[in-house]
Amino acid sequence: MDVNQINPMLTAFTEILPQIGFNSIDKKKITLIGSTVEYRGVLINIGLLGVIKGVILIGMSMDSAMRFASKMMMGMELESFDSLAQSAISEMGNMVCANTCIQFSKIGISGLDISPPTMMISELGTATLPVQQAIRLDFSVDGIEVYVYVGLV
């Protein structure tokens, strides 16, 4: 995977989240990983189609997902990670990935499209990416830990 392919994702993440109510988006760490992602909590899976292909996964713990969704819903208190909270998190993933396509077009890579988001929820889940190596980006978003996995070819 070309490390430069994460720059449009980074830009999209830091541009979109302030538009939906978040103030502090801090990139903490970038790690090269293999094709397997183990997660606890929520993982949004969005496919990227076109000249560049692959997946973008956005993950967080269940507690983080509830805090994130609550913030997106203007502080609404959540008792569970219900369908409204799930929809909010999915829409965030959709917005970030759509904006990633826009960022790619700004550097001359056009014609990209995204799949609808698929949400996976598990106490101990495993996702296998369609690439040999991916990049994991660790973020702190208003103190909420969010992990973005980028696996593109």
C-alpha cells in the first residue's frame, strides 16, 4: 500500500468531524498492520471502488461509540447503542469516506465511489481486509479514541 494514499483520508477526517460537532481531532499514531483487524465494539466497513480499490474501516469501543453518537446528536443521552445511535455512526463513516473521494479527486484521482456503510458490532470480532498490509490511524476526537484502518490498492 502506498502510504501517500492515507493523506486524503486524513484530510477528510479532520475536515468532516468539525462539521458534525467535534472540536479536537488529534492524530495520535500511524501503524502499518497486516490484513487482519481484531476489534471490540463497533467497526464501520466502507468499500472504495474505482481506480483505487479497498476498504476503510472506522472502529471504536462500544462506550466510545455511544459517546460519539451522543455528541453527534447534540448531547442526547443514550441508554443503549440503539438504531438511532448506529445510524449516526454509520452516517459519519459515510461522510468521511465520501469526502475522502473528493480529496482524491483534488490530487487527480477521480471516478472513485464508496459502498454503503456496513456496521459490525462484536465483543471480540475479526475483520480480514482485502490487502496484505493496511495502515491504522489512531485518533483522539474530543477525548474519544477512534481507529481508522485504510487498506487500498
